Amino acid sequence: MENLQLVLPEIFLSLSIMFLLILGAFKKDSSKLIHNLSLSLLIVTATISFNETIGISETKLFNNSVIIDYFSSLMKIITLLAAFLVLTISSNYLKTFQIFKIEYPILILSSVLGMMVMISSNDLIVFYMGLELQSLALYVLATFNRDQLNSSEAGLKYFVLSALSSGLLLYGCSLIYGFTGSTNFNLIANQLNSNEYALTFGIVFILVGLAFKISAVPFHMWAPDVYEGSPTSVTLFFTMVPKIAALTVFIRFLYVPFLNLIDQWQMILIFLSIASMLFGAVAAIGQTNLKRLVAYSSIGHVGYALAGVAAGTNDGIQSSIMYITIYVLMNLGLFSCLLMLKRDNQYYEKIDDLSGLSKNHPMLSLSLLIILFSLAGIPPLAGFFAKFYVFKAVIEQSMYFLAIVGLLSTVVAAFYYLRLIKIMYFDEHKEKYDTEHGFWLKFSLTASTVLILIYFIFPSQLVEVVSRINII
């Protein structure tokens, strides 16, 4: 019973999903009820996970295949809160396109359950089960707006390419099992000495599969099309939540079984990081669609997060977690702004649609200005501190080339963020957008903007929370 108590968040969420499915099947017009219940369930699950973090020591369950510790509990809380925020600001958008259905929140919850399993995994098979549960829900979410050809195309592209990456990942798992005789992370660590070089092949294949899930270059090819074609609320989910779980698995997979092989996998991570930062900075310059621009921007931001993981130290891991947390906050604000670009029941997502926004919507423009400056890493906003933590961890390990490339790509990326600001403030203004928005949309924009703006006053709060994570 004590063991079951430690996995109570997962048990509670899975039972809740089944209950909501039955409720939706038997009760007509229950979309709003199920949406509100889903929000409540996410908060309750986050509360249960939070209670786990108090005085928790590392505990392994189910034949050491699941690990419950401070790191896993913290990442679950961030995942659940991010999913909660996505759901809160989605309702008006879904109603506009008449896709406000019971399946949407249930799919979000199913995907989150898969992520929670991934975060707690201490075994290759458990990790893969969580990954596929997450992915299956995401395939359907990408195609959720069936009336739009772009949405169906996005889901199909994501499904085909994701299936390929899953195959490569499973092949890597089979290689590691073949060479070590185990799928458990701790048992694999004990078998490293005799199969060091052979295991590198397995690590490479698994890293390819994981790199696909976080859209790191050169496995990013799905992101721009899927981000553009999916409903905007789903794109927000894609940019934020799966990356939290995938980064956690990156850290757990590399630092628990393969810490002694750091020389082999560190170079792969450095390559993924440099390629993602450079490509994300350059490829976004020519974009005309805001969602495609966000896709390339997110590829660049993944590069910065991976730079921290590549450092090979606890400081590096902590800097990556701080980076992804601040990145989630910035993306929430950015998409809140995008969801306010609405006129006559139509949402606008071209860069030109921001033209002269400051003339008609000064407060919205100011919020977007702060968020874009933060994404560009301009001090004293939160985005600057996110990059500062990563570069500090990288430089401490004398990885100067990685730090220089990161700084140069930050300068290049600043161009397209500043270009958006120029369009908002100096171009000819267009017709005014609707000013009536839901409470949660206004709240998420206000809260994210304020937190980004005043983060420099209390940076130690986040540092203190993350500094308790000790993987090595």
C-alpha cells in the first residue's frame, strides 16, 4: 500500500480519465462539465505530487522500474500546471471552431499521464510505454480540427515521422538489452565496463528518438508543419508540455545508466545543441506565419536547454530545468497574445496581422513587447536569466565553443523578435481586433507578462527550488 501511495498521482489521473470517458458517453452535452472537471483533476493531481515532494527520499518501486524522488515530483508538477494553463485558455478558441468536445480535455489528460510515466521511469520499457501513451494522444490532438485540411495533414505527418523515430528508439533499446541483459537503468550501469563501445550504438539510436520528440536538429522536420497545421491551442500544448517530459528523460537516461560513458554521448548532445541553436536562429528569419516562426524559435530554445544537459554537471542539469520552466512561461504569454488576434470569429496568425497593433491595442502590444524581448534574452527579463544560467554552467566546464555559438545564435535570433516589435509599433495599423476575451486568457497573459518582467527581483526563488535536484 505504501508503494501504491507513491504512484497515487498516476493512479488517480488514470482512474479520472476512465471516469470522464464514461461520463461523456452517457451524458449528453457534457463538454463544459468535462472541461471544468479536467481542470480540477489536474490541480488535484498536482497537489498530490506536491505532497510527495515534502521530505521525500529516493524510492524505487515495481522491481526498480519506477523511481519517485524530488526531481520526478517537481517535473510532474510543472507538467501538470502547464497542461492546466493550456486547457484554461483553450475553451474560447475551441468554441469558435466548434470543436469544444469531450475528447479534447480527455486526450490532454491521457498525454499528461504518459508524460508522468516517462518522468518516473527507471527502465527502458516503462519509459517507452509512457512515450507511446503521450504520442498516441498527440496524434489525435494534431488532427482535432477535422474540417481543416491543414490539421489532418499535420496529424498524418506527425504520425508517420513519429512512428519512424519510435522504431529507431526501440531498436536502440533492443541493442542495450542485448549487450547488458537488462532494461533497468541501474542494472545497465553495472554492465558498462565490458560493452562500452557496443552500447554507444544503442545510446545513439535512443538519442535520435528523443531528439525527435523535442524537435532538435536534424530531427526537427515535423515541427514547422505540425505547429502551423494543428489548432493553435494544440500548438501551445506541443511547444510547452512534451518538452518538459522529454528533457527529464534525457537527463535521467544519460546520467543514471550512462554517466561513465559521458565522453561518448556528450559530443552528440553538443552537436544537437549547436545545430538546433544555429538552425532555429537562421530558419525563422524568412517566416511569414507566426506559428511557423514559433516552431523554429522553439527549435533554437531546445538547443539552449540541451547545452545545459551537455555540460555534464549538476549545475548544468539545474540550468536546463530553469530554462525550460522560464521557456514555458514565455510561451504561455506569447500564445495568449496570439489567441487575442481575433476578429469576426476568425483568428489571425500571419506576421503581417501584427501590423500597427500598438495603435489599437497598446496594452496587448506592450505585453507582447515584453515577451519578445524576454525570448530574445534581453536583460533584465526572465529570458536573459534563463540563458545566463545555461551559459554559466557551460563556461564552468570550459566548453567555450558551445557558449560562443549560443551567444552568436542569440544575436541572430534577436533580429526576428525585434522585427515583430518593429511591425507592431511602426507599420500602418489594420482593423481593430476584438477586445472581449475570456477571464483566463487575460489572466494568463497578465500573469506571464508580470512574472517575466519582475523575475529579476526574486530569481533566487526558482534557483532554490531547482537546486535541490542532485542527479550525479
